[in-house]
Amino acid sequence: MNTDYLIIGQGLAGSLLAWELIKRNCNVIIIDNGLENASQVAAGLINPITGQRFVKSFGIDYLLPTAKNYYEELAYTFQQSFYIEKTMIRIFNNNKESNSAIKRLDQADYHPYLGKLDTSPNTLNNICSPFGFIEQNETGYLLIKDLLACFKDFFITNECYKQATVAYQDIQIEPLIKWQDITAKRIIFCEGYHSGYNPWFSWLPFQLVKGEILTLRHTQPLSNKILNFGNWLIPLDNQLFRIGATFDRENINDLPTELGKSSLIRSLQTITNSFIEIDEIKHQANIRPCTLDKEPFIGHHPLHPQISIFNGFGAKGSLQLPWYTQKFSDALLKGTPIPSAINRYYATHFVT
């Protein structure tokens, strides 16, 4: 079996890249082990303004419209909504945060993303905000698991999906890429944190981070807005919500822990005492493929240019991937420059 591109990993990165290349009339085969991956666990949160200093995410003015348009096209294709736009209530943890927000409101390029500001101590829908809050606009979340299920059905229907675990030693790279009965012009690894163990790309400076998320049900109706208070709370319906995420660089595994759960529950209790009767629906953990410089890893192996990587989007994949997918596809098919290319690390990290 011959193909143009052999893509390893059917998370959000691999799925969107495969979809984009197929749209451009390329032959693609995507291989996935069928296990729950970080994309399926992730909240898919899109938040243009982050951090204590309320800084715009790099590239947000082109990344966000690209993402929204892309997910709208996918909704039309699959006749199902995937991106849920919701206002976010950012609860200030101290006066420094409220002062930073006030300063941003004086900057015109922040106006599309910031709304109502209230710096008075108050309680908003049973949520305590002693230092006030600000509404953030252009925020929402992607239903990643639903989207990946639609992609999988599409790939299976079009006979370009295979469920299997790929052992690196079984991949032949010369004179052509070959794995089992598949021969490809190029292999692209979209494996999430597993690329940290990939023999061709383990030299890249990944900074893996474990995160845990809880899905809970509350007996009382919830606000319809996302809450951000250091952690985040996403309402799924009027009683069901997700809260996350922990941040653990030491214990790199996908095992939910009591410590992670208690940490999330305690953070919830700092903003409200109304969540007394809550039922745990799901407790999940997985590993974010973050990187040293917070930029994704995209490009080709320095000695084997037919081997590529498309990875390292960390917690911002839902926002960044549509734009980077298009640009990487342009690079593959038209020879245009690769954004966030891994050649920035050739001299400092790659050892022959």
C-alpha cells in the first residue's frame, strides 16, 4: 500500500493535519493505538488573555479567527457543533491582578477581549470575588473528544485509518519510509508526549506536564459562564461542570491521584462554599506535550528530512492548531517556510 503521508497519532494535531492534507488531495494514512490520549482528556479551553498581567496570547489576532472559521467549517461538514463560545469571568486573586486588568482596558488592542470590570468585593451567583472580576470575551472551549470521534469515523470510512501500536524499530526509513505493508513518501509523528521517547526526536527539549481534571455534578444550577480563578471551571450544562487542571512536572504518568483531586476541590472552595453536595462523574489525568520555549515543534529531522514532527502545542492546541496545520501543509506542499521550525534547535540540541 502506497501513500503520500503516514501520520502517527490521532490526537487533535494528527487529526487536523490529516484532514487538511486530505482536503488538498493528498493520500494519507493515520495510525493510532486507540488509547485515550491527552487531546481527549483536555478541556479544549480557548482564552486570548492569560496570566497575572493579562497578556494577549502570542498571535491571538490571527490564530483565533483562523480557529473559529476552521471549527465552523468542520461543524458544517459533520453537522455537529464543536466550538462552544462562552464568556469567561476572570476572578481577581489580588489587587495586583485587578490593577493589571484596569491598565489593559486603556489599550485599544485589548478591547475585543475584555468586557465588564468590577473591582468591588462582591458575590456573583454564589461565587466570591473579594478583589472583583472582569469579563473576558472571545473565550470558549472545543469539544475535542466529539471532534476526534467524527474524524475517526471519517478516516475509517475512507480507509485511511489503522489502529495499531507502532514500534519505532519496525519503521524502515531508507530508501523509502515503510511500516508493515505501507510505503510512504513521508512519516509525520503527532504522538503528543510519546515523542519525548521517539528515537528521531527525543533530543528536542520537551517539558512534559501532567494535568488532572475533574468532571463533577452539582445539585444546584450553575452559571452559564466559564470561571477562571487560577484554575478554570467550565459548565457543561446547568449542573455538570469540569474543573482543572493541576500542573505536575514530577510525576509524568496518566494516573489520577487523590492529591490532584483534593487540590482541585480546595481551589473550588476558595471561591465558593455553595458546592457542598457534588458528585464525582469522572477523574482524568494525562500528559501535556509542552516545550522549553513554549513554541510547538514542527519540521523535519536534520539527517532524515523524510521524517517530520508536528507536536508540542501543550495547553493551547485548540487555539493554535488550525493555523499551524494550514501553514505546515503549505510548507509540505509548496515549500513555504515552516513556522516554529525545529531547526532552531539543530545547533544546540541535536548530536550526531
